[in-house]
Amino acid sequence: MHPIAAIMRRELRSYFVTPVAYVFLVIFLVLAGLLTFYAGDFYERGLADLQPFFVMHPWLYLILAPALSMRMWAEESKAGTLELLLTLPVTLVQAMLGKFLAAWLFLGLALALTFPIWITVNYLGDPDNGVIFAGYLGSWLMAGAFLAIGACLSTLTRSQVVAFILTALVCVLLILVGQPQVLDFVQGALPRKLVNGVAHLSILRHFEAIARGVLDVRDLMYFLFTIFAWLTAGVLVLDLKRAR
């Protein structure tokens, strides 16, 4: 078996040997339903779409993605198994990808289990299912970006709590950086081109474009590059630790 697949299976199995995975799934599904149908004013809008559902996802992932990723490497360091893992006949890239893909697939499972909401909106009206599919794709890519950030920051510390806080802080910055209030605040102090560059860093901006059904290559590349960059940074940190 390929090392990446072996590590991924090991990590996925570790999620389900304790009740934590099931609690996580239940919390995700309950929050997704409550935020969509109540906080999202689903019925008051009178539209057959899932925009209230998707608009809540960045805030859901802001808590759930760091909670899932904080244990990736921090737990290995605290338990003293990181040194053992680094001596196994696997590369750091394979180890990082295996752990990341396991978490990404797990969040993908949680996302897939929200299908009753999709069925409900089709029962109540005639939505554009292509737009809904794009929203699911964008949500999964955003989850991957958050998890990649968490995977990288988890390599920096032995404390899961510290890893959670660092990941949540970086993710909330990427959410808020493209907000009009933030851009208006920095517009007077920074050149216009730099302000536009900062706006393009917003994860919310790219996700909302995909959730509207606009599959722009630039938005897709933003998420893929974000995942690649943070995972690469995490591998570099692990390489420095191994070299010590």
C-alpha cells in the first residue's frame, strides 16, 4: 500500500475509534441545520436556494476545522511519537499529505451528510442544482484551506490548544481581510494597488464567488494554492525539527 494511503487510513481509523468523530459529525449537522433554517432566515427569504446554508460555512469551519486539525502534529509531539514517525520509511510530504487528506475526507463526509437540506430545498421549490453543487465544491475547498492552515500551525507547537487558537486567528483574518469595513479602514494608509491585493487574499471573497455558481479558475486556483502553500510550510517546519 502506498505510504500516503496507509497514513490516511490510519488517521481516519483513529477518528472513529473514539466517540469524538461521531460527536463532531452531530455537532456539524445540527449547527448547519439550525444556522440555515433559523439564523439564515431560510423561510423568510422565499427563495428556493441554499445561500443561507453556504453563507454560514466559513463561521462553522472557523471553529470545527481548527478543532479537527489541532491534533495532527501537536498530539504527535506531545505523545513523543513525532520522532518515531519521522524515522519511518515515509517522506515528510507523504506524512503531511496522509494526515491532511484524512481530515479533508472526514470534513467532506460531514458535508455530504447534509444532503437532507439539499433534498428539502428541492422539495420546497425548484432550485438551480448546478449552483448548489458549486456551493458544495467551494465549501469543501474552503474546508481544505482551513485544514491546511491548521496542519501547518500544528507543527509549531506541542499544545493542541495553542494550535487551535493560532489556526482560528489566521482563518478569521483571512475571512475578515476582504470585508468592506476592513478595506475602508486601511485604504487611507495603503496604496490602492496594495489594498486590492489584500482584498484578493480574502478566503470569503473567493468562496462567495463559487457559491454563487461562478466557477472561475482564479478562485479554484486560490484555494489549491493556499492548500499547497500551507502544507509546504508545514513540511519545512517538520524538516527543521528533524534536522535538530
